[in-house]
Amino acid sequence: MPLAEIKLAFQRKPAFMPYLPVGYPTLADSIDALEALGKNGADLIEVGIPFSDPLADGPVIQQATHTALENGVTLGSVFDALRELRRRGVAIPLILMGYYNPIFRRGLEAFRRDALAAGADGVIVPDLPPEESGELEQALGGDFPCIRMLAPTTSADRAQKICASAKGFLYLVSVTGVTGARDKVSAGLPEFIARVRGAVPQGLPLCVGFGIASPAQAAEVGRIADGVIVGSACVRALGEAQQPKLAAANLARAFRAALKGIGP
Amino acid sequence: MTILPSKFGSYGGRYVPETLMPALEQLEAEFTRARDDRAFQQKLNGLLVDYAGRPTPITYASRLSERLGGARIYLKREDLAHTGAHKINNALGQALLAQRMGKRRIIAETGAGQHGVASATACALLGLECAVYMGEVDMARQAPNVFRMRLLGAEVRPVSSGSRTLKDAINEAIRDWVTNVETTHYLLGSALGPHPYPTMVREFQKVIGREARTQMLAKTGRTPDAAVACVGGGSNAIGLFSGFLDDPDVALIGVEAGGEGIAGGKHASRFSDPERSRLGVLHGTHTFVLQTPDGQIAETHSVSAGLDYAAVGPEHAHLRDLGRAEYTVATDAEALAAFSLLSTLEGIIPALESAHAVAEAVRRAPKMKPDQILLICLSGRGDKDLDTVTPLLASPPSLKPSPVSLANGEGKSGGTGRRKSERK
Ligand SMILES: Cc1ncc(COP(=O)(O)O)c(C=O)c1O
């Protein structure tokens, strides 16, 4: 049961959630790297579905997903990759992350069926605000969450509404901006998290993503959030590595160590 | 959470990152206030009249009408608006709105460069900072407009991702907006994007249709039988159509870029290629989108940078469902032939975008009766296109295509003929 799995994953706080798109640097490397992340300290993984026009992403993820598409990756290959990860014994929640058009094109019912069958536990769609997510959420049903996002620009009123029916966890965008590593954790983050805590139903984990680049930054965020999402830094580390699988394992261990025992 | 309807039938909406949602809510609220604010309307109107040169005239194209031998053809002369295209109507409106919202930085995207020039112009006039995103391919084919924007004080930012055309310029503009949303207004150039843009841009472009209707009544005593406009994102067309929506006898015809032909996929027609165009979401809007079977956005092609875009404005999809408007295509070759035809017969060099609308008139007018009237929205002037057109119209015979060769769609004029024969 996906929702229950997600809940379990947050027993360890703060949870570590790396992001990698399927197909980068190559399809085989990405599957190996995802496996290595899953077996070396990730609590959940965001598995990226490449899209031609990723407008919420900065240059690193943009370039990586472009490469993935050039490598011939489709939504079908993303599902195949999930199945392969499950076959190799990766048991933690796998959350799909992708833009709406490829999901819509597959058909919402078909997407749910195929995603569940492949072993996905939820989906994040950055260009689908709650106002437009009704059809997808209905198709996904009660147990397969479409993760909601909050931004620093989100008003208190809006946050209240978004939180009221959120499921799985909340994705807090730490910066006003696109994905990409930043030098520093945003100064407004503690206030943002505190504001959202007040609006969140009991027990719904708050995960912070966008901009977190190093284990030290992750630790800083991990003191006040229930989960830490690391995207561009992870993608960059793999892209530069001779052995992506080894790099992924090292990266997961380093972040895991930095986050040990510091939960909020 | 919206004030105005956010969809046209099932099309439109707001498919954007959460970071932008509050800005869209603010924009919508401010736009509705401004719309009902006499002072704002007077200010905008003043600029449209004294600065942009409105109303633009309607010209009777007598030699073209005679040559085609059918309907009487009239041209709504948006090419005579300041900066040379209809884009200035929307740019002035949104720039004033930005000023009202206290936003001093403007970003814009541009394909043909006309919207970039219009935005840069409005910003110069109002003293706002301006950055324009433009695909590298479009920068090369619309070089004069790049110079103009820089001269006007705008920063032109080349976009090298994807197809390096309008779609990618919009991606970059949205990324900039996501990052600087608190200080920056995104001056979107067509009737697309997330709500309220399609509605707002239509309202700012309505002036085309409103004027055209009044002018046609004054000139001919009646409304036209057909009103034709090219459709990139759809702003000049929706502006013209709005003026005649309540006149059921006026046929509304939008013309998309047929590029090298529908069958080969090298085109930008969202309505006539059921194989590649499907319902989808691009740049915040649910509408028809050219895409792959896997839902990736397809690369498009048109000789005209302003029509070279993978999605169509949502209101057009709705008007088509309603049967109120009809959409056709003109190929590169047809547009080029129409481009030289209008130039030589009327002394008016149209924008390549507008030439698509002229090409439809060339096909349609001969089938109409002499007592019928066809109105073309001449959305812009063609100076910007001379670099593109000159090599393509190299062979002299092509300069005077006969109506027959155009009517059967051969377009054997120079056009892209060379490239075509290479492929054969
Ligand atoms: C002269 C001209 N006409 C038409 C268009 C197409 O845009 P729209 O469909 O929004 O009118 C453009 C766009 O750049 C243009 O420059």
C-alpha cells in the first residue's frame, strides 16, 4: 500500500530523498545509481521522468533530462526501470517526478495502473497545482498520492487550503526559483517551515527541496524539516563520475551520515 | 480561486509551478480592477491613440481583389501601428498594468521579434527595465528586430536549449519569472500561457476587432462575410475575431503555419494534424499541442518565426469546438507567394506571419462572389523578414505568381521550392 509505505519511510527523521532522472548519464547507469542510492541510505527516491520542456528546472536537471531523452527514454522505460529496481531488491518508496503532459498523454487511468504495477508509491507533478490536479488525483485513487508543493510565495490562506487535503508528504520549495544547487540555505526557510507547520494536519511530513547541495546544508535543513530532497547536486555528482554507481553509493552514505540523529 | 473564468470550455487553466500561482492571482485581480478603472482605460487609450497611432486604417486592396476575381478584399492595417505589428496593443496594456502593480522589471519572450520590440518600446516609454528571451534560431532569422530591441534599451537573452525558437524562449522566460516573481512582470506576447493571460491578451487585442467592425460598417455599410487572420499563439486572430463574435454571418478563419506540408510533420499546425497534435499541456495551458506519442513536445517548423509554436491559444480551441471559427493552413510556399503578391500589387510588404492570412484570402476570394467582402488582419509589416525572404524569392518569375497556381496550392513560386526539389 503506497501511502502506508511512505509513512513508514518517515519513521527515520529527517528522511533523505535523492532525485535522479531515469536515463542519465545512460539508462543502465541510472538504474545502477538508483539502486545504489536505495541501498546506501536513501529513505525514499524521487525518480525523474524526463520531459522536453522542464520549466521548473535549472540547467543541471534540464541538461540531464535532455540527455535522457536523447538516450531514448520514455515513460515506458521509466516504469521498466522501477520494475528492475524492485527486482533488485530496492524496497523503499519510489516517488515519480515528472511534468504533466507525458502523464496526461499516457492517459490518467493507464498511468495509475502502470505506475502501481511497476512499484511506484506516489507522483510529484511540478506544473500541476491543486487547482488543476483534480482529474489526476481522482484517477490515482485514495492510496496513491499526488504530492502537493508549497513555495515561499504561497500565502497563508493558500497554504491552509493546500495542506488540508494533502497526502503522503508536503514538498516545500525552499527558494523562489527553479531547481539547482545554491551556496546557502535560504534565510527565510525556518520561518516558512514554521508557518506551514501550523497549517499541516498532524503527522504529515514536511520535506524541503530545491537548492540543497551539500551534506552540511542537508543537516541544516534536516534540523527543522522531516525530509531533505537533493536533486541537482545528485545529478551533477553522477554526471561527473567515472563510476556512477559508486558515486551514488558514496553520495547516499555521505548525506545519510550528515543527517544521522538530528531530526526536528 | 479565480475571479474570471479560467477556462474556455475545457481549454486553458493554470498549469504552472506553485511559486507562480500567487503572482497569477495578483495579476488577475489587478487586471480586473484596471479593466473597470476609467483612469486606467483612459491612460491606455491615450497611449494607443497618441503613441501607437490608433486607430489603424482599413485599406481596400483593389488590385489584389481584381487579380483574384472574387470577393472584395480589405486589410486591417496593424502593420501601420507603431513598431509595425499588433503586438504593441498588448505590450502597452501589460506594461501599464505592471507599473500599476509596482513591478519595475519586465521580461518577455519573442519569436518574430515583434513582441520583443513592442515590449522594449513600452518599457522605454514607461521607464521600466526589460529583458527579452529569444531562441537563437529566431535571433538569426529576425536579426533586424534584435538590433531594434537593443537600441530600445532592452537586454536580449539568447536561448540555446531545445529547438531554439519561441517555445524555448517561453521556457526561459518562465524560469526567470519563477526566480524573480516578486519584482518582475512577465509580459507574455500571445493569447496563451496560464490564466489570466489568454483572457487578458484578448482584451488588450480586442481593439483590432472593435475598430475593424466600426470601420467596415462606415466604409461598406456592413460587416464582412469573412474575417481572416494568422494564428501563432493566437493574439491577432482573437483580437480580430472578438469584434465579430456576435455577428453570426461573419465567417471567422484562422490560418496556421503549414510549413513544408502537414504530412511530413514539418509545420506548426495544431488543428490539422491529428497524428501529431493532441490535447495536452504546454506553458501553463491545456490545449492542442504538437507532441510525440510519448508526450514530449514536438519540434515545429515555419518559415515565419511568429507562427512557429507547438501549442495554440486555448480560446481558439474552444471557438473551433463551438463551430464559430474555422482553421486552415498555409504552407511556407503559399505564404511566400502571397508575400510577393501583396507587395507587388498593393505596395504593402506584409509580415511573413500575416502573409499566411493573405494566402488564405488568395485561395478563398476567387470562390466568393463580387458582392462579398473578405477582411484580412494584416498583423504586421515585413521589413523584419527581408533577410529570410530575399534568398527564397530569388528567381524572378516567382515574384508574379498566377492566382491559379496559388489556388490549387502548388505555390510553384520560388518559395521553399528549392529545398523541396532537393528532397525529391
Ligand atoms: C506580425 C506578427 N503577426 C502574427 C504573429 C503571431 O502571433 P499571434 O498569433 O499571437 O498574433 C506574430 C508573432 O510574433 C507577429 O509578429
